[in-house]
Amino acid sequence: MVTHLVTAEVPLQDSPAAMQQAIEATLVQQGTPLRWAVTAVDVDRQTALVEAIVTQGEVRAGVASPPVWA
């Protein structure tokens, strides 16, 4: 599994729920989103700049497994 920092411009939507769906649909084209944030909004162009961490590839047994907390 590899992680990448990606940026995307997403057109502004009419509601927060529609905005979230548009962002996630855009990000899934580049991998599986782990987390994302809107970092800027261009009111004139009606777009939002989104920065995200996405993963690509398979998780292999014993590699990149999450830590176990006691």
C-alpha cells in the first residue's frame, strides 16, 4: 500500500452533503481517501481546493499493518 498527497479542485455545491459527495467522488479516482480537507475556496470560480491523503494498492499481510494499542 502506498500513500499519496493529492490536491483537487471541486465545483462548489448547493449543500454540505452534496459537497462531501462531490469531493469523495473526485478523490476516489486517485485512490482510497484516508482523510481530506478543504484548504481554499475561490468564490469567483465557484471551486474548492481539496488536499487529501489517499492510498493505492493492496495491503499485504505483515506489511504496513496498523499498530496494536494495549
